[in-house]
Amino acid sequence: MRSSVEIFTVATGETRVVWQTDRLVEAPNFAPGGDGLILNGDGRLWRLALGGGAPEAIDTGFAGTLNNDHGVSPDGRLLAISDKTEFGKSAIYTLPIGGGTPTLVTPNLPSYWHGWSPDGKRMTYCGIRDQVFDIYTIAVDGDEETRLTAGEGRNDGPDYSADGRWIYFNSSRSGRMQIWRVPAAGGPAERITDSPYGDWFPHPAPDGRSVLIISYDGDVFDHPRDLTVRLRLMDPDGGNARELFELFGGQGTMNVPNWSPDGQHFAFVRYAPAP
């Protein structure tokens, strides 16, 4: 078994295994209605029913080299994907939730999708411009992008707060990767975590009461796969941070929004060492 797709229930601390496979799969999102998961593997996107059975491929048209940066619109009608087939660099597209032809959103490349505003009108993403990693937003219909950070360290993994006021992200500007947030409308960033870990991929809960992050050992700068990591939950201001559990994972475990619509559960992938 290489990948174990699982769901954690916050109230009880219980973990449920949904599906296990010898393949490498990554980054589960909850499907609309919360009755399934969407994840990537082999350059494609897959829909996995929670009731069991093998995943079904989602038609993504010409896009056949998807990475693990994808998600579902708040109204459940669209998918966002990041794919390099067309340009040789990651570009963000939308397509219908049931599959179809991708529509380009980001003309500036490379761009890696990470979050959707609660009103469904904008996206936030990591863009690499002149080798600098920064946080951007853009209208879903592909207007001019708005830059929210200005090259202070490496900035990645943005996601909107439930009320749309903040964009949480991870940044190395303090020397170690930590969690920060910046007003979605623009303004100064503020630091949220001051931990001994390398903190990545903040995902605010739908009820606005907590933020889920993945934490590496403090000497790990990037977000590689196949390491012991910990999933931690904290208040929106970074207070009351607590470890939920450790697992063997990292890259692919929870790169993108992974909360259930009701905020009671989150999905993740646990890995076994590569053969």
C-alpha cells in the first residue's frame, strides 16, 4: 500500500480509511455535498465515493499533467486545476464539476491554485515571477492578477478565511517556514505561528473557528514527501495550537482545501515508503 486516503473527525479524534492503493495519489478535496472526494494521481483528477469502490476519472480535456493544486468552487459548480500541458508551466484553469474543457484563468506563469474566495468570485494562488514566490489573487473570469506579498522570503500555500477577509499562507520570511495572513483586499501581513516546526498549507475551517496546518521538523525547509509530519489545529489568530496526530506523509497529504462542507471532518493522505 503506497497511499491511504483517510478522513479525520475533529470532535471524536477518530480516523476512517476510505481507500488504499499501491498508486501515488494526492491532495483530497471534498466533493459538493460532502459525499465524495476529489484527488489527483498519474497527472489526472479522480472522484472517489465515500461509500467504497474504485475512483472514477474526471474528464479534464487536454489537461493531462495536473499537479496537486486543485479544488472545488463554493457553489459546487466548478473545479480549479493547475496543469502544464498547454504551456509547459503550471497554469490555472476552471472546468465544470462533472468534467469538460478547461478555461484558462492565469495568463502569467507558473501559477499554482490554492484557494477560492467564499463568494466564488476570486482565487488565490502561488505565482512564481522572476524566480520569486508570492501570493496573488485573480478574478475567476481571468482579470488582472493582484499581488499581495512582495518577495519577503518564499510565500506559498494561500487559502481564504471563511469570512473572506484574510488570506492565510506560509512564508519563510522569518527564516523558518511559518504561517502568516494578509488582508484579502491588500495590506501588511501578520505572523500567525511562532513554532519550532516548518509550518505549511494553512486551511481555515468553514466555521471560521480554527485553522489546520501541516508541520515538518524545523530543519526541513521545503515540503517533501515521505517524512514524519504532524497535523495541527489552531485558533484563527494562531493561539491554542495543538497536535492532532503524526503520520508519514508531507507533499500530497493536504496541499489544498480539505475540510468537509460542514467543517466536522477533513481528508488527508497517509503514505507508505516508496518501493
